[in-house]
Amino acid sequence: MSLLPTGEHKESFAAFWGQRTAAEGANFFARWMNRVMSSRLEPVKKAARTLKTHLQGLLNYFTHPITNALTERLNSRIQLLKASARGFRNFDNYRIRILFFLGGLDMLPALSKSRGN
């Protein structure tokens, strides 16, 4: 019976992403799943079963190492702007705030090159 606390199962799964091939990833997952399923932690078992249903998608990462991390980061920053404003009167104000803070605008004035330099 596995005696790893919930967090340690989660931390040990992080090594999945360090595998070199999909086959190694599948082998790692099988070993990790066996350890988790022998634990007494039902929430962790439930999470492991959910991951198992998405295993093919997880293994696709080894062929195409693409994630939506940048999108998630941007969404997180947008949600922070929304929360800090405590609401907007209309969508245009919300959109303007997003573009102002996250649009990558260069707010420095352009200096004219014809100043006699």
C-alpha cells in the first residue's frame, strides 16, 4: 500500500513530462498509476483515473511538445484585470483595459530624427 501523501503523488507525476518518448511516458504512467491506485487516497485515485482517460492526449505531448501555457497565462492576467476593476460598465471599457495593459503598447513618445543630430 502506498503511503505517499497526496502532494507527493502529484509531485512524482511531474517526472512524466521529463520522459523522452511516448513509450517511456506510457511506462512511467503505468508505474505511477499502480502506486496511486494502491493508496488509500480516493481523491488522488479519482484524478489518476481522469488522467488515464486522457492518456493518449498526454502522450501526444511527446510527439508534438505544444501546450496552452501561454494562453492560460494571458487568461490569468485578464482575469486579474477584471477582478481589480470590480466590474466594467460595458464591454468596450473592458476591452480597452485589456489592450492597454496587455497589448504590448510602446507608450514612449517617438523622437524625431530630424532634430539636427
